[in-house]
Amino acid sequence: MKFRLPLTALMLGAALVAAPAFAKDKDKKDEAAATPTPPPLPTAIDTDITHEPENVLLLDLSDGGRVAIRLMPQWAPHHVERIKTLAGQGFYNGQIFHRVIDGFMAQTGDPTGTGQGGSQLPDLQAEFNSMPHLRGTVSMARTNDPNSANSQFFIVFYPRFALDKKYTVFGRVISGMQYVDAIHRGEPPEDPTKIVQASLASENKPAPAAPVAPAAPALKAPSVSDLNNSQSN
């Protein structure tokens, strides 16, 4: 004898089986609704140095130029904090741009000048974001390990979108890009451009005096004796 369930029982069983699935879907929707969507990252860059000067990094270069970089903690809060900390310690003062590739970028932030060094602070966790690597973008250098950024950073000469979401963008040059363009090329350059002073605009530090070229030795006026002793061919 075969037991046959009435049609109503089969329908009830199907409903009981489906109920947990519907409940799970509802839970997921409720969870998604309860989790706030993060606001989009700001893309507008404030170029006024007097606005939030605590988030403007000033680089005084050895060629006498001053570069202003708008730091964006909304993009990468931990990387911005690291840059501000090191600048406040005077870490970047005297460092060279050790890797400068024409048409690409200028890199600095290594006290050894070799590209292998960094600060004594621990490496940072990556904060990759959607900001593109445009001309003037300032981004953190790292090794093949995504979580190895420490103190080195680079400034982009021309757009390099292949770097997007692979390196942490934390700022943009807002003035003095012509001085970035003039940074000496090389890996390392024969005569590297240096950061004489790195500071925050809120510190109101004056730019160091530009180096004065040595004066040419003064020519001594010939005396009467010199003229009398001169010989002509």
C-alpha cells in the first residue's frame, strides 16, 4: 500500500519549506536597510590655503619654490595623519626626490635616498579609494604588499589611471605645480631636488631663504705697472 498525502498537506509542506527562505531574504533586506550607505567621497578640492590650513602640506624645495598640497582626510584618514605626524617631526626636511620619472611622477619620503627606507612608525593598512591619479595627485608609495605604505609618497606629473585603487591617494597639489615639474629627473638624479622644509600651513612657517649663488670673484683693475709690463704678440 502506498501512502498518499492529501493535496492540502503537500501545499502546507511546501509553504513550511519556503518560509525559512523568505525569512532569510527579509533578514538580508532589513540588514541592508539598517546599514547606512557611506556617503560618496568629496571630489572638489579647496585651493584656498587659508581654508583648513591644518590640512595643507607645504613643501619648500631646494630650488626656492613652495608647493602646497591639500590633504584629504575624507579619502584616507590614517595616511593623512601619518603625513602630518612626520612633517611635524621634521622627518621630511632635507630629504631628496630619489625617483623622478619624466612624464610619470616624482617620489620622496625615504631618509636613505635609496627607495628602500622609511620611518620608525609601523606600516599602514591600505586605504585604497576611488580617487583617480590625475596631474598633481599625491599618493602613497608601497612595496608589492598593499599594506606596506609608511613614509614615501609621490606626486603625479600626468594622469596615470592604471594606479587607481592600487595606491592610496591622500591629497592634491593646489599651488606650485610648476616647481614639481622642475624637480630634477633620475633614479636617483645626479643633482637631486631636496625638500628643505615640510610644514603645515597652520604652523605659519616662513619659507627658508633661497640659497645664494656664490659671487664671482671681482676682477682687479690693472695698474700702470701691469700695463707697462704687458707684452703684445
